[in-house]
Amino acid sequence: MRISILLEKFKRGLNAVDRIVSSKNTLPILNNILIKTEDNQVVLSATDLEVGVNYYLGGKVESEGAITIPGKVLSNFINSLNEEKINLLSNNGVLSAKTEKSEASINGMAPDDFPIIPKVEGKTLAEIDGMALKQAISQVAFSVSYDESRPVLTGVYFKSDGKSLKLVATDSYRLAEKEVVGVSVSEKIDFIVPIKTINELHRIITSSEKIKIIASENQVMFLLSDMDIVSRIIEGEYPDYEQIIPKNFKTKAVIKTAELANIVKTASFFAKENANNIKMNFAGNEITVEAVSSQLGNFKSKIPCTLSGEDNEISFNAKYLLDALGGLNSNEMTLEMVGKLNPGVIKPSGGNLGITYIIMPLRN
Amino acid sequence: MRISILLEKFKRGLNAVDRIVSSKNTLPILNNILIKTEDNQVVLSATDLEVGVNYYLGGKVESEGAITIPGKVLSNFINSLNEEKINLLSNNGVLSAKTEKSEASINGMAPDDFPIIPKVEGKTLAEIDGMALKQAISQVAFSVSYDESRPVLTGVYFKSDGKSLKLVATDSYRLAEKEVVGVSVSEKIDFIVPIKTINELHRIITSSEKIKIIASENQVMFLLSDMDIVSRIIEGEYPDYEQIIPKNFKTKAVIKTAELANIVKTASFFAKENANNIKMNFAGNEITVEAVSSQLGNFKSKIPCTLSGEDNEISFNAKYLLDALGGLNSNEMTLEMVGKLNPGVIKPSGGNLGITYIIMPLRN
């Protein structure tokens, strides 16, 4: 292989793929990045067998070939250069890299052992604006479960009946549902994407370019203009989450999001040793937030709200509440509830921003 | 104790003292911050027995008293508030804190067990501009030793014969000497300040205010306008470092600092498994930097320089060289040397900026 690439483009490509490369991999080849030529352009690939990324670099191909290079070494080396172009030559498992002023030889491995990142063939299920997908991910991803005993909850559920696209995540203590509008959906969508893929996707998307989603039975591919991300789909059926969303309420509070976030944050310092348990009391157009710790002390604060329906009270895990408030993306919010044994529902106030958070109550 | 303080001022004070409070302390009282009234103002204090900080808050004292509160709890709580004022009341080891909207009770401990931070009495040895001291610290502190087997090297040496003030640090592999000018020195100075105190001092100084240095036999005090830092002095005699600074050279290179830093950084990735060993060759107004790694590969790069004297070569630990280049604070630098078995001397080029780095050579 003999190729010539622009360093700026090479850096962007490496930064897109090298997070997949973990030094924790027990299979040494997975610590490597594959550089290969394909259809007269240069492609960088990395995979951890669960998720794989291909980045299409362009570049000038003088002779075809491929080599794999330890990802961290390659990234550190390339990112420290600040010239315009680099020439790469592979020979007997060694990559020779030359710029105008420097030359390096980096020991690699033959490309034969590098796992093939499968192409997902099939119809495009949906086409979605990059920034809309990135925002949807950041609004739901924190709610996935990290408990491997229920694998279906360790990913984000993509669901569509052919109209809008919904992204859902839950760890069974709280749930986030985002409905993304303005998506062109051509088929029914129903699959669960592992959180690692979701996090990579969130990191990699940096523009409003259209992203195509293509899925087979076991795999999903997100197709960007200069890269694709291929991931396994989590097997199994996502729980019928819609049934737990309460439909009728006894109490509704309209609250300034930042004001609530602020006192919940303070209260959470006092709630740490008590499973983050904070108590909220709704009465007389005020919310009182309270946290008690036998060791540290206790805290109480009030903020104004617009209350309709009955006076009420409920206890939440402060962390789940703060996560939801951070995801709302709205200055004003509503908190709706039935009673202290039913889940609370949090939404942006006014205007349908498509985001709903459900938080299970704690016993006090 | 019953006091009233401005929250902004309280936050500044806490942020100044709370780094001393380590949760690693085995003596529980050292995890606490002392709040006390003194001469009708409020004082915050923290100590780890090696270094202590007193911050003078001002504030309104309604009744005298004192209490100690776990530092992390107090900082987290206070920093999350964004009102104007806070009222504090201590009662039976509990601190009641009230703002307009919130109230908290925080469990503390009686102040009697809190170690006394000694006042250092004596003449002011020197008065130095805050930013000049902060810069001097950042230029030398990275060269101290973390090897407890030679305690005198684990601190920064302050030395003056009554004129300028010198700060010196060495780990016996490299040495940094900074001469601070424009200091008013009234006495001979000769003591070693522990690196922990030095780091705190660097963090705490944020302005050009005059800082007074007062020392007794075992202790030194840095006196700022609203706080003082009191530290033990490291016992023992600092090595006669001046004798190792070479006086005559065979080779002198004038180099653009950023250009050298850039290629040394790249070379260092290849030098890691070889004790950071990089080789520098000086010939024909060029420096060639080389690093070889049997496992990763190797790297070579050239940069221009203005060379006088003999062609030469020397090997350095890339990390020590990068530390020195980062500390120079100068676009252009000189590297002077005798031969590959003698230390190299690095200084800013042109204009005396008072900073000198000595780096011992590595065998190649």
C-alpha cells in the first residue's frame, strides 16, 4: 500500500474511529486501526466486535493494500503532527510515514486477522437530521440500564409505526421517551441499539447532515456522508412501556426548570446517604423540597410554582430528577402526579417538544 | 456563634481553604473546616498539620463562637446556593444555615479538637508581587522530587543573599532555578518549602497583591491581604546545586521553542518504553531528534537552529525536556552543552528572564 493523505482529514478520521479502540481488549488485533484502500480511496476502520466504524478518507492511492496499526500509537503520532500532507507506505507489517520534516516507522500487524465489519444490506428505514438525532440521544441515553441481567434495557429502543420516530430508554426506575418529528420513515422500526453504539453515535455526529438508518435482523447501520457505524442489535423484545405512563393526574405543577434544578442539586448533597431520597411537597403554589441525613444534617427549601388540582407529596431519587431536568431543554416544565405511590411525569411546559420523563416514586 | 456573611465572599473563602481538606485524612477533625469569629470578623481555617490556611472573611458578627464542619459537605452546599447572604448559627455542634429561601442544619464537631495553626512571629524577610511568585512557582515546581528518601529535594528551595530571591527545585535528574527580580528582600533567606504548600500557594494566588514572607526556624508564613498560609519548613540543608551548573560549553544552539517542543512531543510517543530516551544531534544548523522503540517503531525529525561551536550529540529524557520548554516562557531558547556525558543547559534566548534549566544526559 502506498497512499498520500491530507493530515487534517486523517486526524478527523482517526478521532472518529479511535474511541472504539480500547486498550482493554483482550484480542490484540482489536486495539488496532485498519488502514486500507478500497475503490481508490482510503478507509479507516475500528471495531470491538459489538460496534464497528468505517471512515472514508479520500486521499491519493498510488498502490492498493492494507495494514493494521495500534490505535493509540497512531492517534498520538498523527495528532502531534502539524504539517499539510503525509505519505504512508506499508511493507512487511511496518507502516512508514513521511511528512516534509519527519519520518516514522510504526510496527503493525497483517490485516488478515482484522474482523470484517459487516455491510448491512437492505432498504433505508429512515432518514434523520444529524443534530436532531444527536439531541434525541442526549435527552434519553442517560436513562438506559447498566444491569446486564436484563439486556433489553441496556440499549436505546428505536420505534416507529411509519410516521414519527421514537427513542426510548429505561432502567425500570425511570424512563425517557423522545418523539423526533420531521423524520422521513419508510418502514416500521422496532429494534434496540446497545448504549455503547449510542454513545459513539452521539460523539461522532457533528452536523445536520442526513443520516440513513438501515437494519437487518441482527444489525443496524447508521450511514453518514463520510462514515458508517455498524452495530449489533440487542436480541429480545422491549417492554410495553406505554402502559406505565399515567394518563390521568390529581396534581399538576408548572415550575421554572432552573429554579427546581438548583434546589434539588443542593438537596441532593444531603440525600446521598439516604439513596438520594428527596421529598417534594406541593401546596399553596409552592414546592417544598426536603432532604434528611442522620449523619450530615438536613435541608429544606421552597420555590414558587403554579399549582392545579390537589395538594400532594412525593419522593424521588434526586439524581433521576436532575437528569430529567437537564434533558428537558425548556425554561419551564410541568410535573404531573397522582399520589406518592404513582410515577411522576415530567414534560416541557407549553409547546410539544416531544420529550417525556417518567420517574418512579421512592417510599419515604 | 451567630454571624451573617455575603455568599460570594464565603464561596471564595471556602474555595481557598477546602483543598487542604482531604477526605483521606485518618484524623477526622482534619476533614473539617473551622469557622470562628476573631476580632469581630469571621475566619475560615483548614489544615493537614503540614500546611494550614486562614481566610479572613469579614462579615457581621452578632455573637462570638466557633464550630468545625466537614469540608466537602460545607463546600458543596455553599457553592450550590446563589443568593446574596447567609446567616449561620452554631448550637451544640450543629450549624444552622439560613438564606432567604432555604435552611439547612449541618452536623459538625466541637472546635476544641481542631489543631491550632501557629502564628509565625518575626520580621518580614521579603515582599513579593503575587503574580511574580505564582509564575516563579509554575516555572520550577515540576522539578521537585517525589522520592521521600531525600526529603530536602521534595520541596522548593527559597534562597537570597539579601538582593534578588531565587527559587530552586531539583529531583537530581534535572534542576530549575528562577531568579525573581523586583523583590524587596530585607534578610538572608535559606529554607525549603514542601511541594504541597507550594502547590496550594500557586492555586491560591490570583492577583498582583504584595505577599509578605515571614519565617521562623521551623515554619514559614505567606501573608496575603485576606489570608495567610502557614507551613512547616523541610529540615536539612539544600545541596550546593550551583556547582553542577556548567560554566563553559562546546556547543550552543539557538532554537524556536515551539518547534522543538513539537517534535520532542511526537518523539516522546516512541520513547516511552525506552525510559523516554530521545537522541538529539546538532550539525549544520539543524537538530535531528530521534527515538527508537523495538516494540512500536521509530521516529526521526529535523528542525533548523543557529549553531555555534562544535557539532555534538546528547540524549535526554523527553519529559524533562518538555517540562523545561514549557516553563521557559520564551519564543526562542538556547541549549548549551559540553558533550554527551555532561548536563545540558536551557535558557530563554536574549534578555535575562532569570530562568535556567539543567538536564542530566541519558546514556544512549
